Amino acid sequence: MNKSIFETFLQSPKHGETKVGRASAGNIEKDAHIYHVITKSNDGGGIFHKEAGDYRHTLLCRLCDEMGITILFSVTMPNHTHDVFLTPDWELLPEVMKILNMNITKFLRKRNPNKYRSGLRILRRYPTYVPIRTIADLFYVGKYVYDNPAHLRAEGKYIPHSCFWMFDKNYFPGGYDGSIYMKLFNLTPQELLEKYENLTAMQIREYAFKAFPDSPLSF
């Protein structure tokens, strides 16, 4: 992890409420270093299964490693994805997402040409980018991403991919940095996972407000 990027994020102004930016509307705030990026299937239907979920995450890790972007959290649901990134430069992030989604489209078309015929859009053209400007907000977003597949877990259904098994095993491939959670939250990956597992969203919000008083919650 590039230390200067981390320091720049910590020293950036503590803004209040941030707006959700959609590339199609051209209203993305491009001055942040951490973004929560959401990509959805075009028609809302399920497109990710085990093979596609594994492919997506493997490619995402490689692209981020090459571009110097750090993945903080990542979950792939059947019909949408959540990724939280620390990027040294805004311009790198949409480039990664463009390459990633283009290759996922090719991957799905190759394996199921009848369902995903040429010319049929599989993913929405533009992801949503939400800038994150405080440690408290980031801590809360991590819990949101962790909870996203909670209903699938409760029903015993398959989750195409969730990064949080890495926190338990302390295994982080290229594109991740296992030491960054201690720098951000003063918690090891295992300690962070334990809090996300055992505390409610409201309790996480309260914890973040107390632990990071200089970074008030803005949700």
C-alpha cells in the first residue's frame, strides 16, 4: 500500500453529507480517494453464479494490483456488486470498472450465448460511485457491504462472492492489503470481522461515532 495515498486520505477535509454520483448523469465527485462502487445487472435479474463470481473477483484483484488500487471490501450478489476502493487517482477507477465489466460481459456471453446474445446488455452501462470521506463513514459502509448478503445466508442460499472469508483466514491476494484495517480502524481483520458479525448496523454506527469522533457520520 502506498503510504502517501493513505496519509492523503487521512488528512483530507472532513466533509459532511456526500452525494451519490452516477456516471450517466455526469455528477460524480472526483476529488475523493475512497469510493463505494455499485454495479447492477441491466434488467435486475441474477447473472452471477459461482464461476462468474470467482472470475469477476480474480480479474478485479489483478486489475487493482496492476493499477495500484486497494480493494477494501467486495461482495458479489446474484444481480449486483458492491466494492469499496482506495484509489490514488480517480481516473484509474472507472478504467478498472470498464475493463472489468467488459470482460464479465464477454465471459457470460461465451458460456451462455443463447441467454446472453450479442447486442443484449447484461450489466448497466454505468456503475454508481459514492465518495467516502471519513473513517466513520468507511467503517459503517463496511458493515453495510457485509450485511448485503445476509438474507442469502439466512436462507442457506449461495453467495457468488464475499471478501470477508479473507478476514477470518487473514489471507489477502493482490489488490488487497491486510495491514490497512489496523491503520484505518485500529483493528485487525479478524477483530473487524467479529464486530461486523456480532454488532447491528446501529451499534456499528454508535461505535464509529465514539471511535472516530473527528469523523462524524454523515449518513
